[in-house]
Amino acid sequence: MAQATIDPAPLSIASLRGDPRRQRKEGLIKALFLGSAAMSIVISALIVLSLAGEAYTFVSQVEIAQLWTDGWFPRRGIYDIKTILIGSLLVTFVAMAVAAPIGMGAAVYLSEYARPGVRKVIKPILEVLAGIPSVVLGFFALTFIAPEVIQRINDGATTFNLAAAGIGVGILTIPLVASIAEDAMRSVPMALREASYGMGARKVTTAVRVVIPAAVSGLVAALIVAISRAIGETMVVFIAAGATGGSLFTTDIFRPGQTMTAAMASQAAGTDQVRGAGLTFQSLFFVGMLLFLITLVLNLFADRFVRRVRQRY
Amino acid sequence: MAATAPLPVTAELVRDRLQGRRLDVTGTLFRLLLLLALALSVIVLGVLLYDVVTGGLSVFTDRAGDFLTGTLGSQPANSGLAQGLKGTFYIGVFVVVLAFPIGIGAAVYLEEYAPRSRFTRFIDVNIRNLAGVPSVVYGILGLAIFVKAAGSLTGGRSLIAAGVTLAILVLPIVIITSAEAIRAVPNGIREAGFGVGATRWEVVRSHVLPYAAPGILTGTVLSLARALGEAAPLILVGAVTGFLGGANSYNPATLDDRFTALPIVIATWAGRPGPEWEANTSAAIVILLVVVLVANTAAIVLRNRYEKKR
């Protein structure tokens, strides 16, 4: 804006620094953004804090014998950890049996075989599948998967069963597996594929012997993230596995059972309040702590694997 | 393999090998298997939608208006979604008001301001771990902090507690997706801004954010959809699963009242026996899916369009 006729003011360091008001505003805004980012740490701290307090009360007051008996009946003071732990593992196992092959297969196809036009149609469909709320899958597991799939495989299966819930959870995690695995395979450099083709390898050989081994960390990460998600999935199991009050210890996936997550939800939903005899309320936090730690470890592992892919290529 | 007798080399054989005329059995099988996997995931979606829509059809043809305006009841024929819709609406408001600005702010800090320090790395890892924490655990957070500790402010098991809890639940997703969108802004745009003497905030406000807006919008809409479909944390926070008297006016003064939400209504009805409840549940699911999937699809289409443009 300087006009040639006006005498220029002598230039100093201060005038180069700019308007102090502008500077102050800049500092304020930076502090605001830093505050938003720091919020995530506050949230983490609050999560740990809110879990740890009551969980500690539970551990210090519960009779240890009640943690390893038979069945999960918090309202009667029976807190058998293995019932809900095995329940979670069974559901996760079934879910992975569904999601791993389907998700991985879809990922390999999308990354190695699909023409761009096909990809452009299929990817959004998978994303829509990823957006379906878990209550919907829970209802689907109960009203469709259980009678139409599970009870056809096994006549003796009950209406509510762990297998149907597991398949429901599996469907939920398919898009997750597919998208992480596809990302990993697409980040494998084209040169590796070209080298393989140059040696006369077929498409299938290239995919199986070159691309998949090169992307294996990412594929492992996809599986771990999916397992973590499956262990933490609540509503599908809550609706379709049918153990609202409590559950006996079971290793039969065709019977009703309880997982860690569903145990928490059904305890909170059971009566009007999250309350009960003795340590019922505290047991909720104890299970939450357990769940938090398990998924945290899994997520840290997955993160490390993802990083390995990124570093290499 | 070494012991096989050498094949007689003929011109035809060489030509076949070079042109790959042999039927590639393994390759074709592998390809078919992969296609099957892909087809299965698409078919599942189709079956699910078909099942739910046909299941809920009778409710819409018989009593569409009444179903949307009615309140929770003990009889399937006079139960409606009004209270669930109200809860879901306000949860969405909380997410938009709380999670969006804080999340985008955090993303701007991480991408534009943060020094490459240990502290920044720590925040980064922390956010990614928060994104992996199961939603029930956020429910515990809501129960301990917003229902119990801050109960006098939130009204205990209220919409406020639920809204804040879900805003916190999706915050990491908002941050991660926004940060990704901001990272994709070409550096030349920032440098051009700095070159004419703009401060960092001025560059962010007038160049980085507008350029990243479609990506940020996509991420935020996806996270909003996630929050609207979430049920587990609400159960822990104390959403009403049985009967809820009145309380379906949208007056914000009722935010500290007891509440329910669409996914909670679905979870509750899904547990009730009989075909009428099943039809009701299907119909409620159709409503929830319309809300969630319309948001999702819009976000995905929007992103794909902008990706193509650049």
C-alpha cells in the first residue's frame, strides 16, 4: 500500500515483527488448538481414572474364590472371569473365521485383480457396510443368522447362541479387515509385481508369493485390529447371544453365552439402575478395565505392524 | 521334478507356453475364490437390507405417521419412536457442537503447529489408541464422570451425559480423519501464504482449511453417523430401555431428563418376543439406517467427487 510520495518510516526490527495485536491473536489461537489436542490426553486419563478406582475396590473386596467358580451371575455375587473371557474368545473366534477369509479375499481381489471401474463400485459398498450400526447387526443375527444359518447347520442350536452373535460381529468387521489389508497390499511397490511378471510368474503366483509376503505386516495388523474390535463389540452379543441376567460357563458356541462387553451392558440394562447387591456395580468397572487393557495391548501391537509397512515402502 | 524326462520341444509347444494358452487352473480357482469373498460381503449387505425393509414394511403401510410420533409403550401396536428420535437428534447436536470444533482444532494443531517432539508423538499415539477403545468403555467413562461425578451439572442419567459421552467417543475419529485431510493439502499453498507475510493462523484459516474442507466434512459426517448408531455407551450411561413417560418435546430444557435414543429403542424391541415387535424393530431399523446411511453415502460420494477433481 506504500505510496511513493510519503516518506517511508525508518524500518526497524519491531516493524518487521508485525503488529503486536496480530501476534497476540496468533498466540491465543495456537494455545486454543493445543488445548484441543491436549484434550485427548485428558480423556485418556479420565478413562483410566474412572476405571481404576472402582476396579480397585472390586479387586480388593471380592472373595477371590468367586472369580473362578462357575458362571457369571453378578447379582448373586458370582463373578467367574473365565465364563465371560471364554465367551469373548469364542465370539471373536467365530467372527474371525468369517471376517478373515472374506475380508482378506475381498482385499486381495480389490488390490490385485479388480479393474478400476469395479473398485469404484465395490469400495463404497464396503464403506456402507462399515457404517451399519451394530444394533442392526444384532437384530439381523438374532432374526436371520440364528434361524436361517446356525440352526440349519446344527439342529440343537438355541434361538440365542454365541455362533450367530459371532457371525454378526464377523460381518461388522469384514470392511475393517478388507480396508486395512487392501491399503497394505496397495502400498507394495509396483516394481515388485513387475519383477515377478518379468520372470514369467502368473498373476496368482505374484499375488501369493510376492505381494502377500511383502504386505504381511499390514495383513497381521488388519487381523489384530479386527480381533480388538470383535472383543470390544457389544450390541450384537447383547442382542443375539441371549444371556441377559448371567450365564453358566460354556464352551459350546451353539448355546447362549456371555462376553465381557455384553456382561457390562446387560448389567447396566438389567434393572433401572446400575446397582445390585454388594460389588455388582464395581464388577462393571473391573470388567471394563480388563477389556480396556486387552484392547489396548492389541491396538499397540497393530500400530507397530502398520508402522512397519509404512517404514519399509 | 528333476527326474522328469525332457519334453520334446516343438514349435507349437513354445508358442503355447509363450502365449500362456494353457488353462491356468490354480489362477482361475484363486480368482473365483476371491470373487466369492467379495460377492459374499456385498450379498450380506443386500440380504440384511432386504430382510429389514420387508420386515418393517407392514408397519409403514399400516401406521407410518403414528409410528413416528408415538411414544414407547407396552403394546407393539401403539409404540412409537418419538422419544428415540428426540434423543438421537440431541446426541447429534452434541457431537456437532462439541466433537467437531475440538476435533478439527486438535487436527489443525497436530498438522500445522505441533513441533516434532516427543509430546506430539505421544498425543498422536494416544489419539490412535483412543480410537480403538471399545465403545462400552466410553460408556463407563460417561457413567463415572458425567453421570456420577458431574451429576449435579448434567442431571445424572440424562441426554447431556449421553451427548457428551458420545462426543468424546467420536472425537478421536474426527481428529484422525481431519488430520488426514489437512495433511493432503499441498505445501505450496501454505508457502504461498507465508510468502506474502500471512501468519500461521491466517494461512490455516484462509488456505488450508478451505482446501481441506471436503475431506474434513467427510470425516465429520462419518463420525456423526457412527455416534447416531451407537448404543452400548448409552446403556451404560443409563438410557431408558423400558418405558419413558412423556418427555418427547424438543425443548432443550428437557436435556437433563431421562432419555432414550433410536438404537436403544431397537435393542430393547429386538429382545421382545412375537412378530409384531419384530416388525416394529425392523421399521425402527429402517428409520435408523435411513439416517445413518444417507449421511454416510453423502459423505462417501462427496469425497469421491473431490478426489476425482484433484
